[in-house]
Amino acid sequence: MTLRFFAKGQWQENWDGRISGLPEMVEIALQLRRVGREPVQFISAVEIPEVATR
């Protein structure tokens, strides 16, 4: 499983929410290995809604 983070117009491999807050989107990639067959990859991107802080 791998994660990528989208912010300020580009994808990034690493993200520190303590410094940068929340990204705009997170991409989740999952690769399933099967014995004797090609791996199957699932990829989805999820938009992170803006959160109001007090």
C-alpha cells in the first residue's frame, strides 16, 4: 500500500500535517500479489474537505 498527497498543484510522496495542515487530496494505491499471476493494482484518490478550526 502506498499513499501520495496532493497540495498546491502537485503530488508529494511524504506529508507532515503538523507543518502543512491537511492536503487537498490523498491517493491510496493497493497492490495485491497473486501466486502464479500478475499483481492487481487498485488506485483511488479522495478529496479532503476543508475543516473549519476555532
